[in-house]
Amino acid sequence: MKLKYLFQKFKEWLEVHYEKGLDHLNNPITDEEINKLHKGLGFEVSEDLIQLLKIHNGQNENSGWLFEGQEFLSSHRILEEWNVWKNIINSGEVKENISNNVDSTIKNNWCNPMWVPFTYDGSNNHYCIDMNPTKLGKQGQIITMWHNYSERELLNNNLYLWFKSYVEKLSSGNYIYSADYGAIVEKENSHY
């Protein structure tokens, strides 16, 4: 219920600042799509991700990006992006560990099949739900996974808190819709 309230606040912001963004939101995820997501991943994702997708199952792929300059992934797109990383892991192209990850809550991997992307920036960078943290972390914590950087950063302890922080930043004017980028971006990094 808390996520539903926050998403309503997000939609109210969109209505004022980027009304077309409302049209980019998909219908809620179906039970069949939830089962397909869990089967495709081979494990169940965090309940707050399912609750978010039950409000809107991501956004249209060919639309302005809604989450901090990134696409809000649908369950279908989550599986697509997750499979890209899973294939990289299975190919043996990457080393299992990275040496410069300083956050003790995140496992010292370049990528991990238990990291579930829920955003995508078009350049193989994601915010992920970490379903396999270290003993110091929390299952479901939100982390970064940037393709060209080995560091992984903890963004928040769960999806609800991450989304709450995002909606607060929108409401306080820290983010705007930028037609130049075709995305909601930080005001200080835009051509506003």
C-alpha cells in the first residue's frame, strides 16, 4: 500500500511536469507474468518489486525514461537485461571477483545472477535489487551495476525506501523532465 501511495505522488508529479510520461506506463503485471518472471530468474524477487509492478509493469520501451534518466523495466525487460548479464557470467568472460568494491554490504562480484535489474540507461547500466547481499547487507537492497565500472554502490536498503527518496527529490525540484535527454534527470545535470 505504501508503494501505491508513493506511485500516486509520482503520477501527480508527472501530470504537472511530464504529462506524456503517464501514457508511457504499462498496465499492472499479471499473475502469469509474475510466474514467468520468477521461472525465468530461477528464484523469487523481492515482494516490493512485485508490488511496484502490480501498480505498473514498467514502461513502454520506446518512451521517455522515468527513473533518474533510466527506463523503468517491465517484467519482460527485467528478464531480457538479466539474461544479458547471466550470459556474460556463463561465458566466463568476467572475473568472479572485483578487488575495489569497498561497500561491505555487497558481494565482491562484477556481476551476480542474484542482482535483478529494474532500471536501464541504454548503456548496460542498471539499478538492481540485490537478492544475495553479504552478511552485513539486507536482501532486497538497491545497488548500482555499471558496465564500465567495477565498483558497486549501495543506494538504499530496499525498493520502497529508494522510491520514496526519488519521489521526495522530484517533489523538491531536484529532478526535471529534459526533452534534450528524453528522460527525467537531475536538474543540475540538464540543459534546463
